[in-house]
Amino acid sequence: MSDPVEHLYIHIPFCAAKCDYCAFYSEPAEAAKIERFLAALERELERAAPRLAPRTVFIGGGTPSILTTAQFERLLTRLESQISNLKSQITEWTVEMNPATVSPEKARLLRASGVNRISMGVQALDDALLERLGRVHTVAMAHKSLDVLREAGFTNINLDFIFAIPGQTLAQWDETLRRAVALAPQHLSTYELTYEDDTPLLRDLQEGRVALADEAPALAMYQRMQSAAAEAGFRQYEISNFARPGLECRHNLNYWRGGDYIGLGPSACGYADGRRYKNVANTEVYCERIERGKSPVDYDERLTPRARAGELVAFALRMNEGITATAFQAHTGFRLDQLWPDELRTLVEQEMVEWDGLRLRLTPRGRLLADSVAERFIVLEKAEVRSHHRAEAERPTKTI
């Protein structure tokens, strides 16, 4: 029998409105659709439950906090009934929230049900920039939501921010960092704005309504983030993530360390027993398949050992700790220096990685070009992985 899977991701595919930059699967929230989705999700959970012994749960989206208090209660109750000893074995339970959809009733319910970590998509502390991103909340809402969460008893809160927004100045970013630190979160996530396919922001760029941020200011913003976080006592443990000591996101660390996880809901990805899959990215089709007793999986593959080894290095290099030669060999059966002797030598010479035969990790310079470094380890396997590694690597860096 296969080992139990200790990490669970649940995708809630609904939003009040689609943000201009967002390429993740979501759709407008409608009461009837949500009720049908929850019924289908419960059936998918029932099938998956025998494999689950979760130490971390991450409920993402979309906007999970779009659910009403009653709908949250239904979902949380079903999770506890389907998964034995859920509250006693779990160490980290995260729910993503949008400041526009936080209420005292939801916050109290989540905390009482065992949720112990909130990830809130603030994105900016300037109302004009929030409007440019297509956000539905204001700075005042973000402050109020943070107060509500703390009053409900949450002591582990992540705040997400975006930089290199069209029109954003370095002075505005400095002020955002100052105010973000003053909010006293336990974790900060910061992402450079990207122009994804099929988004309003990309269309605005293509039609000349916005201008792509210059590389130098974007780089300066990232470096200011590193400095401001360090001065405030945060430790950078991953390219985009900074935490108070001991409060790193355990769920996301499992992704980057190549661990197994189960994903439930439309468009959710999972990886277990050497098999990677993705559910259909369509809520109606997802519900129809489950209602007919069919699998919602739309994409399924078993990676070759060499391809998985390459992805393990690519993911691990996101973390400041990188990966040890011992851990890599134990996980894959290969030796790092035997699989990529030329790449390692070249990257060391270019001062992109540190490699002493015991541990591989990015240098500060390498972190600024992390994607191109990662490609050196997966380029030979692209035909096999079909570039699906990107979705798996980026799931933890999603912002709502």
C-alpha cells in the first residue's frame, strides 16, 4: 500500500472579479455554482481521503474567502469528518483571503475550526495602484481585515505584495515596504508583476495603454525588499518569500523540496507516487465528471526518473538553502555531479551558484536570474515534462 500523503491543496475557483494580471483559473461567484461545486468537491475529497494524513492544508483560489460563513462551515465540517484526526495531526492550515471578503464571522469560524495561518492578498498600499491592478479592495479594507483576523486569534499572517506595477515609483515602493513592516505580519511574499497570456494587463501592454517597467527599477525594488525585510527581522528563505524565524510556509516548502501532495478542485495539481496530474480547469466540466462518477483529472503523466531529478533541482534552487548532494541522491538515486557536470562547472564559473560537492544553491547574483539557472537542469527533459513544471512551481506563488 502507498504511503499516506501529508499535504493537501484545495482550489476554490471563484472570485468577486478577475484581477487584470491574474492568469490562474477562476470564474465569477454565483450561489448555485458554488453549491454545486461544494457537492462535487465533497465527493472528490471522499475518494482521496483514504490516502490523506495531512500535516499541511492550503485552501487557495480564486478567492476562498468569497465563500459565505455557512459555505465555509460546510467545507470545514466535511474535511474533519472525512480525514481522521485532522485537527490533531495538522501543523499548518492556510486559507487565502482577499481584504474585500473578510468578515468577523468567517475569521472566527476559520480559527475555531483549526485554520492557523492566513495569506492575504494586499498587493499594494496605494489605492491608485490597487485600481491599476483591478483589485476590488482599498487600503482601508486591508487594514480593517488585518484587525479582524487578529481579533479572531490569528497570529500567523502572510501579506502578499506586487512590485513593478505600471506607474509605480521606487519612492512608492519604499513607502509600501515601510508600511508593510509596520503592519507586523509574520510572513511577507513579494512578486514582480508579470504579463500573462489572456489577461487584461497583457492586452493593455500590447495596445500601449501601459508601459513595461524598466529592468533597473524592478531590480532595485526587489533589492529594497530584501534589505527592508532583513532590517525588520525577516529571513528570506525563498526567492519571493520572507518569514519570521520558524514561520516559513511549510506547505510551500514541501512543493520546493519535491514532496508529494494531493490537489482537489478545478485546475488543482497534484503529485504522488511518481505521478503528476492536473484537474480540468472548468468548474462545470469538473462537476459533471464527478457527478457521473468519472475522474476530474484532465492531465496525467509519470515522469522519467531523470526528468523528475531535474525538476527537483529547479524547484530546490528557489530556496536559499538549495539542496544537498545527500538529499538529492536519497530522493532520486542519482548524483548531482554525474548528471550535470558541465552545467555545474559553468554556473560556478559564472558565479550563479555555489557548489562545493556537498550543497548546491544560488548565489545572490543567481537569485536575480533564477529562471534561467533552473532551465539548465530541465532543458534536456523538456519534451518529457511538456513544460508543466511551471504550473507546479508557481502554485505556491499565486497571489489573490
